[in-house]
Amino acid sequence: MRTAGVASAEEVTALIDAGADLECSRESGGIDGWTALHAAAAQGNEEAVRVLLARGATDRRGPEGRTALALARRSSAPGSRACSTMLAAAAPPKPPPPQVVEPHAVGERVTHAKFGLGTIVATEPSADGQRKLTIDFGGTRRVLLAKFVTPA
């Protein structure tokens, strides 16, 4: 871990080939969680970052909860910008944001205080901005404003 911040690509490769654990974390400067990737990124050692990523090192939360990408972005060391570019490219894509669930869409189940559980079969806007819902309550259809039902 300590060597990765200043080592050449050949030295990092030799250490990995000799059995160095890429995911092993250590304490450095009184702060736990440093991996070789964190050290190389913080020191702007782009050769080491390239080798570590190619050999399967993963960017996970480490010292003080920071990732190697965050450390590279905060670093003013020469090469830190190239490190952050490599780490950003290697990062897994962010999951898509959750889709907005429309509780009053056709087919959704709703509950009404008096009529009980029902299924929305049609929707339409009303003149006052409220949404009118046509709801099937077990064979009986009723038109109600959306504010009078809750999602089931």
C-alpha cells in the first residue's frame, strides 16, 4: 500500500505478481482504510493507478469514508487529474433514478373510506385541477376525485 503512491508501473506489477493483496487496507498517518489504489490516487501516481485498475483493484470507501476517486480529485499532486479521469472511467455506472410511481394511474389499486378497495379504470383532469378517477369497486364503478382515495 505504501509503495503504490510512489512506485513505477513495473514495481507495482512485480508486487502484484509476487502476491500482494490489492484489496488489503492499512493504517497510514493515523487513518485506517488505505489501499494501494487510495495511496496511488492521492499521490497522483497515474502509472500505479493504471496497473492497479487493470489488475482488478476496486475503488471502495477507504480513509475517512473517501474513495480513491475522491482522494484524486482533492489532491494537488501532479498526475492526480489523470488519476481521477481513469478512476471515473472505471467506476460502475450509477443506477438509474427510481421511476416515479403514479399512484393514480389506470390499473392501480386504491382504497376509499366508504367503498373499500378498488381498481382505477380511467382518469381525467377536472376543471379545478383535481384529477377525476373512474374506479371499479367490485363491479360497481364510481367517479371520485383523487384526493378521496389512497393507494392500496
